[in-house]
Amino acid sequence: MHYLGPNLVCNFMFDQIMDGTTCVGWSRTKVSESFAEESIRAMKAFVDFTQPTGAGGVDFLSSKGRPMLVDINSARFTGAHPAKLLFEEHAPDKNWSLHAWDVDPKKVQAKTMGELWSSMLKAGIAFQPGKDTPGLFPTHAMLGCRLQFLVLGPNPEVVQQLKAAGEEVMYGTHANLSKASPQSPGSDICPVCLQKPSSTSAVELSCGHIMCKVCMMAADAHKLRHCPMCRCEHVLDWRKLQESNSAYRAAYAGWRDGNAHGAHGEPCSIVSDPSSQEEGKSCSPQAAKAPPAQSTSASWDAEPMEIRKEFTGKRMQIGRFTLDVLNSH
């Protein structure tokens, strides 16, 4: 049994599941009602006497059919605390069955918890707090180190079925877990259709995962605003992005060709007469009336491309001069 401060965590016992001398999971107890009642009375007496302020637990063994306290784990959380706390807070029915078990992290096919959780959602076996459907939920999640899942269901049969289905998903034998699915942000596979989109149809989300344009259109039509892999929320309208990108490319290409334009309402040129402009309109620098040139360098009334070419030439001369100075030393 387990406590958190002066209160018991769930008013029932857990049975430890052992593999030799190693605990590999917990489940709701199968002991007799009299055994459980005596254990609970002893546990409450222990908590009332010690008045703990932190977390801890007590292990009982059966001796001639009666509970015998054999181990006290005080001043620390135990491996069963996350499962019990989750059950106490979110179980739709306090009479539901539950089973927590350690998964071999080396056998798990997913590379991230986001990918594994998405696979469980897709398979329909994920327990989502706030909903009354049975399923699995991770209570310890450190891929490559330790992974523990809690299964909640209305009876032991449903719990065992969900546990078996969860192992199929985690170990990569489930039909819904494709080897072609993305493994991490940066993958070039669309997680919806599992196809590799072309460079022009791939849309990268803020989380780093990508979707193809066709799947993005379908998601947008259904008002879906979460990444299908990690569930990261985003607001993404691919049409607006495409329009913005096309406008930017057109403006940038125009600037490189010397067709620069001022923004709406800004002066056409630093040398033009603002009073000669029509209010609210913008115009290109080359359209402004410029004063006569004051030097032998590029004149103000020259085309922007000519100015740019001369500037580039001067910059190259400076660069060559700098290299000559460095080489001489």
C-alpha cells in the first residue's frame, strides 16, 4: 500500500508482479477481502502514528493467511505511485481494473514518445484523461532507459486484451505501425499517407514534422490543427503560405532586376520632393526626379542596376586590396 502525506493513495492494495527477485509491474490485488481489510487497518494505523509529510509505501506478505508487514519505503516515491495517482485522479470508475507493467525499452520500435503515443492513438488503445474509454497511458517514459505503462479497463479481461494490443504496437508487430512512418522531426515521410512528398508539395510544421500538401488540405478541410505525429498545435493555412511565398519571391526577383518599389505611402526616394507625390501612393526610385550628380561616381538618376554593378565592382577592388595587404605581411 502507498501513502502521500497523511493520506492513502487509493484505498486499495496493489499486488507486485515479480520476475524472480525483480518487480516488473503491479495490478489490483487478488487477495481475500479479510486480508485487504486487515492490511488497510494496519496501514492507517501506521500513517496516523508516524504522520508522514512525504511519499512512501509499505510491503505486506501473507503469513498463514494474514498480512505481515515486511518492508517500509519511506520518504520517497515508489514505482507504483504514478500509476495509483493517475488512477485516483482520472479513472472514470474507481472499481475499474488496472495493470501497470514495465516494457523492455530495447524492443520498442518508436524513436520518440510522441511517435509511440501517436501510434497508440491511431490504434485506438490510448487512455486519454477526461474520457471514459479504457486504454493505456505511460507512467514512466524514458526511452532507452525505462518505460512503464498503465492499463485501465472495466474488467481484467479488457485490461489483458489492451495490454496485448499495446505490446503489439510498441514492438512493431501491429498493422497500424508502419516501418515507413516518420521516426523523428526532419523525416521526409508524410505521417498520414506514409508517402514521400516532392520538394514542392512538402509542408514543414513548426514542430519539425512534415505533411504533404494533399494531406494538409484534407486536415485543413476538417479543421485539424495538430501535428499527426506529436500532437503539437499549429495554425497553418497552406494556401496563405503559398501566396505569401509567391509574393515574396516575385518581389525579391523584381528587386534583383532593379524594379524596386517603396512601400505603400513611403517617399519614392530620399532625394525626391515629397510634395510632388500623390498621397497614399508609392513609386519606384527610378521614377523620382533626382538632382544632378555631384561626383564622377554613379549618379543619382542612374538606373538602380547600374548603381549596383558599380558598387559590386568597388567592393571587389577593396577585397583584392585587402588580400594584397595581408599577403604582404
